Amino acid sequence: MAELTFILAGLACGIIGSAFPGFLFEKALKGGTTAKVNLSLGMVSIFSSFVLLSLAQLVVYRLASEKALTFGCAMVASFLLFWAIEAARAWKAANSGDGRA
């Protein structure tokens, strides 16, 4: 039961860590070539995502070091799944005629 808790927490942290960069990515994807996306805001979103995910991993390591690998694997898996879906949507948009998803 405790294993499932750490897996679900890792999944949630991975999705939350993807949220802000994902929001900006969606904004750029929906806007096509005319999207007004700020580069500095994009860099801040990537840095904040990195800090959030690193701090979450550190907290789990400090509180329950025996579950850090379980938590980390679930977190990375959900993060990568999120971006795999976004990459597929971007590929679809790039290969469509209007440049929008």
C-alpha cells in the first residue's frame, strides 16, 4: 500500500512539474507561427519545473529514502509521457496544412 502511495505521488509531481511549460507549449502550438510566446517566460518555466521536480525528489529522499527510487521512476515516467503526448501533437501540427493542432 505504501508503494502505491509513492507511485501516485510521483505521477502527480511529474504532471505538476510539466504543467507550466506545458501551458506555454500549448499556447505556442495553438497560435501556430503567429504565437506571441515570451522566451524569458519559457526559460523561467523550465527552470521552475526543474526546481520543483528536484525538490520533490529531495523531500522524498530525506523522508523515506527507501522509496526514493519508486517515487523518482514514477515522476520521470509521467513527465516523459506528458511530453511524448505533446511531441506527437506538435508533430501532427507541423505536418498539417495550417500549422495548428
